[in-house]
Amino acid sequence: MSLLSSITKSLSKLSMIGRALMLPISLLPAAGLLLAFGDKFHLPLMMNAGGVIFDNLPMLFAIGSAVGLAAESGIAALSAAVSVFIINVTIGTVLHITPEMAAAGGKYAMVVGIPTLQMGVFGGLISGILAAWCYNKFHTMQLPEFLGFFSGKRFVAIATAFLSFLLGMALPWVWSYIQSGIDSLSVIVNGDNQALSTFIFGLVERALIPLGLHHIWYPSFWYSFGEYTTNAGQVIHGDQTIWFKMLEEGVKSFSSDSYHNAGKFMQGEFPLMLFALPAACLAMYHEANTKNKKIASGILFSAALTCFLTGITEPVEFTFIFVAPILYVFNAIMAGLSYMCMYLLHAHIAKSFSAGMIDYISFGILPSFNGYQTNFLSAVIVGIPMALIYYFTFRYVIRRFDVKTPGRADVTANANDKTDTELAGDIIGLLGGAENINSVGSCITRLRLEVEKSEHVDKDGLNSLGARGVVFVGDSGIQVIFGARAQFIAQTMSTMIGK
């Protein structure tokens, strides 16, 4: 296998893992809102309800990633939970880890009540990926007749349990090297030049958007890098987890001796989502051909409103990143600068999922009323100049290079003219038929598909159908951007082709 082939295959697999991560991550807004409103209205019960989610992220990531990666969710989720229990109790037994050692923090932790190694969400991902692999490998296995009861899906949990035991025996000797690498990266990320760290983080995250690999990039920053010791002595890792734990414990400055400036790897997107990208939509509307302005306004207003309220940017970004590489690079650099500027202005704003107005109010404005130093006005100070820069840059580039943004092409398709069923049927045909589709999934705004032969995919046909973009990831991975409807189209496609 050539190096290029290996890289493209790896990208395809990483893309699928990125899709799987979206399910557990999408659960976090509920926990974040419970914490924020519980703090605002002084309701400890509500704060505890939100805190328990962040305290059990390994289990959530195990179940969520298994559901995302397996073709059928029920038995995969059950197997993932079994794996979490077995791996951690095996590790704890092999290393003789006591509850007292786990409570002291450091390299040990309590996971679902089991004293074990501190592996964070990566431990959960290991269990989830193992369970999904076992499902995809063994769910059709036929055993001899006298063992027939354990055939098929029932064998999945059994296989997961035995493999989890072996993995639990091996991890104590392997994880120390992995943990050393994580610790080294954490020191670099949270070192003396955090302004540079935040710039690089923001730039890379936006740069990975077209491939959907940004979901692989940020979890380490949110759930692993850095550490904060709670009042009870528990060690918490990751920028997002630490921010919400500080909110729960009343740390008004969002800084401690062991972790400074919580929120630095989340807050940089607020100027982008609330100001810059909506301004880009306005610029694209003003540059649309007069006869197409009505169609363009429908597409761009919907995309801008989605971005502003929820922080979901793909409907905006996919209107330009494929047709104007210069704007794609510009957007990535500006995102990095936004993160750096928010850090330099001492902002401390979290996001539970994506940096829209809902999160801005919940985790920027409301905590400030209770004395937390979120410095939420920093998003306005950075955002207004960014909006002006985006507006004039987009208008100049679109006009100078005749970029075919919405409303500038002779024919502008609108996927909203078709039902989900109609779209699903058309998409199946343009992908080469049901026999060419190996798997169907989705994340927030895009279909994530694996096909047998990518040369049978009609990219131009998908674009003419109303797709905001079509991305080939590796030899068999295809992503088709349809906005928030993607999950419903994927469900309909799965029903139609039985996959």
C-alpha cells in the first residue's frame, strides 16, 4: 500500500471517528445550561444535575462513540458500558489502585466508582471504539447449534467483555507512554506563550472544517490538556471541563494555581459566530446578481441566523470555502486572531457546544451577574472590527475574482424545495445507487458516507441538487453538506437502503 493510499484511508477513518464524537459532545449543552442556570438562580440541585454529566464524561464518550460508529446502536451502547466497567476494574486490580489513591488525583482517578488510571475521555473512546468494532465484526456470527442462543448480536457483548479484559491487562503498561505524551503537549499548550497557543488552536480548527476533522482536533484541548484540582482534591482535565467545574465551585476569576485562564480554547469563536460570519453573509447578499437576490437572501439569511443563534457555522462557511480558497485561508487566519485577541483581553467565556448567542448569554452574560469575570464585552470589542473586515474583504474578493457565492451563479438550487424523502432518493442515485453505499451517517450539517467506488459519485449532480459542498475524504469517504436537515436525510436514506 502506497503512502498516499495509507494517508487517505486514515483520513477516512478519522472522519468517521469525528462523526462519532458529535453524539456525546451534543449532550453537553444540557449539562452546561443546568450549571449556568443553577448558578444564576442559586439552585444547588440543578447544578449537581449538570455537574454529574461532566463528572462522568468517560462513560458518555464510550456509549456515544459506540453508537456513532456501529450500524446498530442498542447492543453497541450496552457493550461499550460493559467495556468501561471491565477495562477499569482490571486496570485497578492489576495496579492495586485504591480509592484513596484515586481520590488523591494525579495519574489515578475514579471512573464510575472504580479506582483506575486517569485516562479521561480517551479511556471512554477506547471502550466505545472497541464495542463498535466488535459489533461490526461479530453481529452476524453463527455459532454451533448447541451455542446458537449466543450467536449474532448476543455474541457482541461477550466478545467485547473478553477483549476488554485483555485490553485492561495491557493498558497499564502502554498508557504510561501515552500519558507522558499528553502531559508534554499539555505543558506546551498551557506554557508561557498561550497567546500563540490560542492562535494556532483557532487557525487549525477552522482549517479542518472542510474535512470534518475539527472534531478530532479540539477534544484534547477541551477534555485532556491542563489540570485543575477541585476543593475536594479531584483533578479535572481539559479547558471546558475545568471551566464548568470552576463555575460549579465558585471560582470567579476562572484561574487557579494549576490552571490559568479557563475558556481560552472556547471563547475565540464568539466574535466569529456573532459578528464576522453574519457580516460575510451580508456581503455575499450584496454581491448577488439582482435577479437572484431573493433566492440568495433565503439561503444566506437562514445560514446567518443559524450561525448567530446556535454557533453552527457550516451553512455559512460552505458557501465560500470550496469556491474561494483565498477566503478559506482568510477565515482560518481570522479565527486564530480572534482566539488570540479574546485571550489577550482576559475573556473567560465557555461554550457547551457551539459559540452562538444562546451560549453567549448562558456562559458569558449570566455568570457575570453573579460576579464571575467572564469579560463578555470582549466579544463585542473584537467582533465589531472583525465584522467590518469580513464584510469589505468578502465584497472585494467576490467581485475581484468573480467568486460564485449564492446568487452569482446563473442557476441557484435550493434543497428546501424538496422533501427529505425526495432528497434521499435523489442522493442515493447520485451516489451510484444503494449497492455503492457502504454506510450512512451524519453530524450537524453534513451527510457522512462511505462508498464502494468514489468514481461512481456524481459530484456535480449533488451540487446541483442543492448541496453546499461535496468533500471526498480518503478513497471511500464522502461528505455532503445539506445544513441542519442532514440528520433527517441520513435517517431516510438508511431506511431506504437498509443500512
